[in-house]
Amino acid sequence: MGNLFNSMEFVWRKRADAAEEPQVPRNVSRAERIRRERVALRMRRDPAFADFTAEAQDKLIRAALTDNWEPVLPRFPRIGM
């Protein structure tokens, strides 16, 4: 029989690794969660998304999932200026 504590440690580590991946906050409605996840998925599929650095991609995905664009958008050049 396997050690119960080892299996619990595995589950704990799995959750800790998943926490590093950006996620939609838990306090949003199901419809809003689905909308944000779809926006992030469309961003990941867009070929132009690969032109950004890994750090910029992470910031954009986090902004899409949290719906907090203010810290990200001012850093991009404005069209027509």
C-alpha cells in the first residue's frame, strides 16, 4: 500500500503549479468567466501574438483573464499619434 502522505503531497504540488498559471478570479459569474477565457484563447491563437516577448504575452493573458487592462495598454503605442 502506498504512503497516503506522499499522495497528498503530490496533490498539493499539483495545485501549487497550477496557481502559477494565470486564472480567472473565482468571484466572477460563469458567463463572464467563459467570456474572459475565450478572449485569452483568441489572443493565444492570433499569429501576431507570437511577436510579443514572453513577458508581454504573460501580461496580456493576465489582463484578459482578470479584465484589468489599465496596467498593460498605456505601454503600447497609440495608432495615429
